[in-house]
Amino acid sequence: MPPRSLSTRTQNTPPRKRVLIVDDEPKFAETIAACIQSFGYDILIAQNGSDALELARAHNPDLILTDVNMPGMNGLDLCRALRADERFLETPIIMITAAASEKEIAEGFQAGADDYVTKPIRLLELTARVRSMLRIRDARQALQQANDHLNNLNADLENRVRSQVEELQRVNRLRRFFSPQIVDAVLADSSRDRLQGHRGEVTVVFLDLRRFSPFAERHPPETVIHTIRRFHQTVGPVIFEHRGTLERFTGDGLMVFLGDPEPLPDHPARAVQLCRDIRTRTEPLIAEWRDQGFDLALGMGVATGIASLGLIGFEERLDYAAIGVVTNLAARICALAGDGEILLAESTRARLEPEMEVQPLGLVELKGFSEPKKLY
């Protein structure tokens, strides 16, 4: 596919910031382009470094997003070529990498990159990074213009630059990713409505590790963090395979919901299968922990019901959340689950196929609920 431009600017509108996206995967590039363009930027797209260099020289983009691994001229070579041209010495470059190893990150910065993000991309985080980088570039350009005429910097301008640098540092600490469902919603024609506040039925899954607090007290922080990362790396892909929306990490656990923003009529059954697959995938990991003397196990709680859904947070940090009684119910049920157990609320069990075997546990008192709940 030849390099191309995505722009909605007319002759009567003022110039808009121009972002060049370089990636050899057209669908991935289109995903990023759709999100960034919705925030008011013009977009250029190239599928390799050579085409990107040609586009950059022809259109002088305000910011460049480039994948690292591409056929022909890769992202690192592109970055070096751009920095060798004085026209692009101050152009912000964000590297996109699938494996954020220390070596690859160091190579990116040595080649002249200003920042990096890892796949899968959290689109709103990426947009915040883009906007912050562009604001910093504007501040630097304004500072250079002032230096051409004045010997001393204006105090207000210094404060502005300092504020922008602090903002970039805050954005750099964001390393979380959107679920694929949010990406699909951004690309859809109805994305704006679907991501705004609304009510809908979802199935919520809470899962966390049993006896993690004593484990964390007895072991050094390096071991604790490594253990959590192994856990998240194991269950994360399973969540996306079942089209679940990962709302948040809760230390030693996660909260996931199914049925929004992507409609899934069978979300209760999908949620149960998700839990079963997570249990299967984590069994070797838990066995490995036991061999190391780590007394850890996994418990899960599932509930179906109506929730308030939509974006929460502020400009630099947004999450897509499910809020309501169903969320609290799933969390309480999860807290009761024993080693390897998947506990279901009645609202979920009632939506399952009859052939799916469940074991009734009777009425159980749950903290925060006035009446006992049937669990399975």
C-alpha cells in the first residue's frame, strides 16, 4: 500500500497538527489513525521506513509514530535518518514496540526516539502521549523564538515549559493498555455513543490469588513483582481470547467484564468458559510456585447484572469502567472462592445451558448485602 494522507481540513480552516504513522500492518495503522484523527489531527500513513522518510520530507509532520520491526528500513534506521536531517531534529518521535526489552528501548533512545509505547496499544494513553509531545514541541519552538530576540527567558515561558515536562513525565508512567473491544468501539461509527455513559447488562469476573498478602510479606519485592507479572502474562491473553474487557488490575487480581462495549448475547456462558480456561492455563504456573515453596492459588467470582458503563478519569488518564451492584457482588463472591474454585451468582447460573454442570452451595451471607445470595 503506498503512503497516504488522512485529512479533513478544508481551505478555510487553520492548519492542524500532522501526525505520521509508520507500520507494516495496515489494520493496526488504521486503528491508531482513527483514534488520533478523532482528536483533531491530520494523519499520514506509511508501511515502511523508506516511504515514511519520503512522506516526512514532503510534508514535514509535527510528530512521528513508528513501529520498530518492519521490512526494509526498520523503525530504528528511520529514526537515525530523520535525526540526521536538521529539519527533524526537534520532531517528536514515538517508537512502537511489541517487546519492550531494555536493549530495544535503549536502542530506540540512542537512535533519537523521544518516547516509546508497547503493543497492545491503549489508544487513549497513546493520544495523551501524542498531545503532550506536541505541546512540548510547541513550547520548545516558542522558547527558541524568544531566544532569538531576548537574552533572558520570560518567566511565564519557563513555567510553561516546566509544566509541560512534568506532564510528559506523568504520561510516561502510564503503561496500561486498552482491551481490543475498546479499539473496536473507537473505530465503529457509533463509538462516541458506546463509550459514553450508559446502562447495560454485563457479566463481571473477579479473580485474585489466595494467600498473596502473607506471600508478599515474606518475600523480597523483586520476587513479588516477578510473580505478579507471570500471573498477569498468563491470564491476560486468555481474557482477550474470550473478548473480555479488562477494567483494572487489583494488585494480585483483575476485574474483567463481558458484554460491553462489544455486545455479546452469551456473555454469562463466555465468562464461565473464560474462568475455566484461566484455571487450566494457570495450573502449571501454580504448580511451579508450589515447587518453589509459594503457597498461592487462584479463586474466581462471577455475577451477571445491570451496570453503569462508560469512560471515567481525566484527560491524561481514562478507563472504561463498569460500576454497580453486580461489580460488588462479583468481588464479594470472589473473596469466598477457595483454591481453584469458580463461584457463580444465581444471575449467572440461570443464563447457562442446562448441560453445564454446577454444584449448588445454597444461600450465603455476603458483606454489604442485606439478603443471602444463592451461589454455585
